Amino acid sequence: MATGFAISRCSASAYQRAVVYLSRRQQFHALSSLTAKSRFLKLNNLTRNCSSSSNAPFIVAEDEKYGNKQVISITPRLYDYILANVREPQILRQLREETANMRGSQMQVSPDQAQLLAMLVQILGAERCIEIGVYTGYSSLAIALALPESGCLVACERDARSLEVAKKYYELAGVSQKVIVKHGLAADALKSMILNGEACSYDFAFVDAEKRMNQEYFELLLQLVRVGGLIVVDNVLWHGKVADPLVNDAKTVSIRNFNRNVMEDKRVSISMVPIGDGMTICQKR
């Protein structure tokens, strides 16, 4: 775990959770080195500061090796400002607002995430894309809108009800001819595509599905995406739980393991981006 960093919004601090089990005095005396005690005191002060102000403008890397780098803290007010500067097409806004009233609406990517995905597709000059986990289609619609008329998006989703909403909006946006919908298990669809001779023929893939399947999806997509192509994986920060050593449920552990595996995987170049719930952008080497 990255013990050297203070965590944005103060909500996911391992220290704050650990205090349930040990008093501050017990914790302090349990530390063996002066450096560790110094960091404890800094974090203790940070906790008090966080409780007094939820709108701190920035956080500071506690480890001196990072030069006390100041990193912006996304407060609710600042996030509202970010969203006000997103160029969200009207059709996407309409879909987002309809989805907000549905069960599982928190699964929908945020407008700033969708804008980034669309930009990546455009920068890459992508024509053939894959999405794993469509839900009601917000991210897939953003991708389809960014594709050229000759472009193609394979959209994999197992929930028929949410998929009907997505298909309705593909029609309304005039992009249904670009989208190949695959209803069912995504892993089965990807394996079928590989057997069908489609290896290394895709430019871009986005994964936002069952988190415990991330590693399997990633391995299959590495076969389907060309060298230089991108694989983007959502929810890699998992509401901050991945950085909390006291959270060890199956999903959190699987995301943690996936993040570690990708970090060590020399087949890809990576960048973990703290947007939405965290996305890792992988470029196949």
C-alpha cells in the first residue's frame, strides 16, 4: 500500500479507520523509528485539518522523495466546475438523465470520463472498438459518436433490460449502424471473436464490467487489440478502497491484484488516471 500519501477528501485514510482499533497514543509508541513517528504526527495533523475543512484546495505528498508535491483535491465545488466545462452532447445528457432514475445508475461513467474516452478514440484514429459492460450505453454512445462513419464498436452486455435503453439511444443518435451489440457473457464473446480470426484487429477497448473478471478480460483484449492500441479499465481506485489495508472484500482484492499485475506487465505502457473512480489507460507494446 502507498502509505506515503494523504488521500483526497480524507475519506479513505487508513489512519482514520485504524483508530477504531488503537488509540493515537498506542499507535505512536508502537512505531519503531523517528521517521515513522514524524509521518504519524503529520498524518494526525492532516486528519484534524480534514475534519475542519472539506474544501481544502490541495493535498501534499507526505513522502519527501516526491518533493512535497502539491496535488489538487477534487472538492464538490471544484468538481461542479469541471462538469461545467465538459462538452456533453445533448443526446448524452438526455441518456444520463434517464439513467439517473434507474436501478444501478451509479454504474454509469461520468461526463468527464466519457469525454476523455471519446478524445482517446479520436487521437488514436480508432475505427474498431470494443466495450465490455455497456449498461445503458452512455460510454459506448460517446465512443460511437467519436468514430468515423466507417467505424465499428462491439458492445458486450449481459443485462437485456439496460441494453434496450442503450439500443434506443444508438438509434436516436443515428449511430446504430456503427454498433454491434453482443448480449451475453463478454468473455464468451471475446473468445468467439478470437476464434473468428479477429486477433490484433481492434484499436481501442474499454472495460467497465464485473471487476473480478478484469484480468481475464484484459488477457483476451490483449489478443484482440493491435500493437499501439489502447485498453482502458474503469474503477481501478474503487472508491478509495484499494488504498485501505483494512478493506479486503473479494472485489477490492481482485482490483488491487489487477492493478499490481498491470503495473508489472511489460506488454503494455500504462497510466492510472484519477478521473471518475479511476481509470488505467494501457497501450499495447
